[in-house]
Amino acid sequence: EQSPFFKPESCVILDRILGFASIVFLAVTAFLIYSHSFDLPIIRQTIYGAVGLLIFAAIFFAIPGFAKKFSFLSFLIPSAKWRQHLTELYHAIRNFHQHQGLLWFCLALSVIGQVAFFVTSYLFARAISIDIPLWPFFVLMPLVTFVSLAPSLSGLGVREAGFVFFFKAWMTTEQAFALSLVYDFVFYGSALLT
């Protein structure tokens, strides 16, 4: 029988959690250093909300018995089969705490990947003659990523609006929209090539 440690669903969910943690870590670090440069309250609120969500996820999976406090919400999942499946998935994710060295290694790789992603976005901006420092990308690109998680077709439309909204203090609306189109071209183009 397959070990719960290797459940594909738990690996995917843990990958998303680690990716989210690395994005939040980088955004918070950059924001703490450069907070005086951001006037929009929604940027601060979004970052604090993301930190809160990450802390909740860490407590939910790390502290034994904490998840049971939410068992009263089980009525939201009417199917007994789905409740059983989610319970198994929860325990499979919890089993990863036995491999903390591997988790920290994966988190470090995720941070490196996110840094490369932010630098690439910065290079896209420079390639289309947008004069902007590198550090705003470490705060604003995570926010664009969070917005892109809204229900949509792979973030299409929502992501472009996120670029325009969050980058408007650093470039014109036309430049922010152009940057989002360059990003889309590379994002969807690379997906088609793989």
C-alpha cells in the first residue's frame, strides 16, 4: 500500500504552502525595509493578511489536535467519502514534519526560485524601457500573485489588473499593462513549450 507520505495530493498542497511561505517571507522582508515608500494601505493590509493566513496554516498542521477545533464545520462537506479523503490528506501533510531537513531544503529552493522570478519580472520591465528599481518587485509581485489566485482562467485578466493597480505608483498605467502582457506572453508561451 502507498505510504501517505507520498500521496500526490499532499505533495501538491505542501508545495503550494511552501511556495506561499517563501513569497510571504520575501514580501514581508522587503516591506519592512521599504515600508516608508508605500502609501497604499491595501498593500500593508494584504501583506498582513497573508502573514496571518500563513501563521494559521502553520498552526493548523503543526499543533496536534488544533484541527479538531474546526470539526463543527464538517457539515459543509456532505459526502462522508470526501470527509474521509480530507482527513487522510490532513494526516499525510502532518507526516511531513518527520522530514524537517527536507522541508527546510525545499523552502530554501522555493525562496531561490521566487527571487529568480522577481528578478526576471524586473528584467522584463527594463527590457521595455521602464525605469524602476529592483526592490519594489519583492513587495508588489507577491501581491500580484495573490490577486491572481482569484477565480479566473489561470489568472488571466485578474493578473493584469493587479499589475496596473499595484505598480501604478512606480510607472504609468500603460507601462504596467504592457509589463503584464510581456509577463503573460512568457508565462503562457513557456507553458505551451513544455
